[in-house]
Amino acid sequence: MHSVHLSIFLLLGVVCLVGCGTDNTQSSSSPAPSPQTNRGSAAHDSVPDLNRMPHRFGLWQGKDTPLSPEILAAVGADVVVDRLYHNPEENTQIASHMAVFSDWDTGLRHNPMVLYKATGWKLLTVTHESISSSSMKSIQVSVSEWERGNDRVVVLFWCQLGDYVLFEQSDLNKIRSKLTGKEHPPRLLKVQLQISITRPEGDRDAVMNLAGKIARWLDKPFYDPKETPIGFLTCTGR
């Protein structure tokens, strides 16, 4: 099936931002990270180890798609994990991009509203939807549809900073003062999923389904399959 790889947008969008400049004066000047590594200690950090996130969520089977050193350097994240999740029952593929940033501004600058527009995509719709991250908590996510030529995609996106969910720079500005003074400020976690549209309603449901499973893992991470709660990885449905 037709699929547009998410890392292409990262490369083109980041290059455009760097080449064209940005009005954000708080960008990071730290050196570029090594591929898929952590630049600082995360002992105080609530962000789980993304490299050890399960490759299987229910029917979704994930395969790592490592980024080139050039893209990693341009992204400026501490940790980047890209995967392609496939649901063989529905022959559906979803590209996932997850990253952790010590520099909050850098992380939020790489949001779909900036990157997709910078690479020539036209925004068709955008809504905020609720997904369950645990039995006691739900979070808001951004779900947008984009078009370029004959290609159409659905993009689901959110950022977490401690207990806050953010989507853009203005969200960060509202809470920055509450977090800046902490001895160990939290790092920003970015989650972005993309699916090429072949079944408008079905594809939107599919990306929401996988996002919910990832959100629940982020809320209560586990690493040893033998310790996985019964039904979490082998739950019914897509």
C-alpha cells in the first residue's frame, strides 16, 4: 500500500526551518546528539526508555526505522525512536516518531503545523480528540488531515511536559514559569503518528487506536514481556 515515510518530513521540514530561519530566540546551542542516545542523565526523569518500548501492541507489529545522523543532528533531541507499525489483519501501516527533548522550545518547534506547511502540505482539518492513557486519565491529542498533490495523510500529535500536554509554543509560554525553577526540570516528550489515507474513517480510527496503546504504555511502562499485564499486548480489536 502507499505510505509516506515520516522521516522525510522531518528532514525536509527541519532543513527548511534551519535554512529559512525562525523567530524563536530560545533555540538550543548544544552539540548534536549521537544517534538514538541520551545526552543527559534521566534519573530524575519521568519519561520512559523509548528504545525499550514494545514492538507489539495488540495486532500492531512495529519495526525500527533508524534515522540518519544528519536528521538526528537537525532534530536536536536527546532520544529519537522511529518505527513503522503494521496491522496485518487490515493491511494498515502507521509511521511513528517519538522524541525526547531537554530543550523544550526545540521540541515544540518541530510540530506538524510548522513542518508539514514548510514542506508544501495543505491543512484540511484539525481537531483535538481525547484518548485514554489509563483507566483513570485521558489526554487531548491533535488530529489533522493534510493534502499534497494526490497524497492525503492523517497526523496525530501531542507533547508531554511533566503533567502537561502541549501542542505549540503558546502552550509552553503559559506554564514555563511553573517548571523553570525546579531542581530537575522535566524533559519534553513528543509523540507523532502518521497514516496515509485510503479509508478516511477507518484510517483515522486506526491511528487513534495505536495512539491509545502508546499513551497507556507511556503512563505505565513495562519492559519485560513476561511481566506484561494480561490482555495489554494481546487485547482484542485492531
